[in-house]
Amino acid sequence: MLSAIVFAVTIAFFALLILNFSASSQKQVSDTYLSEQAELIARGATEYAMLRILKHDFSETCLNKLEGSFTPPQNGAKKLFDIKITLKYFGKIGVCTKNDYVEISDNSQGGSVLIDVFVRYAGDDTNDVQAHPINFHRRTLQKI
């Protein structure tokens, strides 16, 4: 009789252990998926920033910050990621102030931009606070 009780307790312990591992691995897979998606969004945001720089008229205003968000294309989907892009130019360009560019001694070396892209998981109101929030930063030095 005692061995049957010990056997039942042992089986219950292993069942709880397996349930715990399956729940944690599901969370890990979800976090990995979101991290990879944040990295891909940061790459796309860098390309978008370059497109905006090339199309921008610097004789009117200076383009030093871009903000946006990513929402999946499904109907009724909520915002998934917040995107912030900061731009710092090397060499004077248009009407930009000294806060927007770095002075260089040789103007022939100008025409580069430092693009910092920050992607942050926006989460949702129903989800608990994440133990490991998804944040991704990508820095690119690009010739204009």
C-alpha cells in the first residue's frame, strides 16, 4: 500500500514537471519569434529611413527623427511594435542645426548619416508584463 502511494506521488510530480517545461518552452518560442520579427522590422525601418532621407528637401527642414509602429495586416489586429528612428548627419546639410550633424574638417568626406533604429514590443493590455521585454537596436552608418 505504501509503495502505491509513493508511486502515485512520483507520477504526479513528474506530470507537474512536464507541464511546467511545456509552458516555459512555449513562452521561449514566442519570445524568440518576436525577437526575430523585431530584427526584421529594424532592417526594414533602416531602409525606410534611407528612402525618406533621399526624398527629403533639406533646404526647407531637417529630418532628424522618424517614428512609427507595426501592426499585423489581420483585421482587428493591435499594434505589435513601436519604432523610433534617430538620424545624425556627418557634415552640414541644408538647414540642419549643430544638434543634427557632426562637423567634419574635410567637406569632401561629408554626406554620411548615422541611423539608429529602436524597435520595442508594444504588447497588449490583456498580457502580463513580460519578464524579458523585447527591445532591439540597430545602428547603421550609411553614405548618402
